[in-house]
Amino acid sequence: MRLSKSLIYLLILTFIFVQISPAVAGIVGTDSFLSEQTIQQDRENLRALMSRSEVRSLLASNGLTVAQAQERVDSLTDKEVSQMAKQFDELPAAGDAWVVVLVIALVVVILELAGITDIFTGL
């Protein structure tokens, strides 16, 4: 019986002196939720391009490994990812031609981020 009274007093003191902060819940807007999901999907699409043999050969010819290229894609800002995805979506669907253009654009951006080329310095 003595142990249970001590335990009760300990719990009472704990509840008195421990400050409990209220849970704060905010409303998540549909736009912000969808934009986060869209950016995640765009990043996954860019990562998926690294598995293509054309991309791997272009990267290897420019001295980059797939791991380095994926690291560069991961370092892109959300705005850059959405811009690249928008450009890829606007390309005409012409069989393998769009894949080549997509791969070349991706390689150019990765080479620019790696510091190997200076294409966009004048812009």
C-alpha cells in the first residue's frame, strides 16, 4: 500500500511540474501538398533516367559516374527540378527522338552543375 501512495504522489508531482504543450495542427493547402508530390515525382523521374543505357554512356563519355549524376540531381532546387520537368513535358512525343533530347538536356545540366562546362554563365 505504501508503494502505491508513493507512486500516486510522484505522478501528481509529475503532472504539476511537467509542462504539457498543446498540439498545434494546421491546415495543409491542396496546392502545397500537390506541389510537394509533383516535385518528388519529378525527382524520381530524373533518377529513373539514370538507369537508361544512353544516359550512362553519355555520362561516362564526359567523365561522370551515375552516382555523381544522381548526387547532382539530388542537389537541384525544387524550382530547377520543376523547370526541367516542364521542359521535358513540353517536348514532342516522337518515339526515341524525345528520349535523346531529354538525355542530352539532362546531361548538359548535370555537367553544368558538376562544373565541367560553363554553358550558362553568360545568361
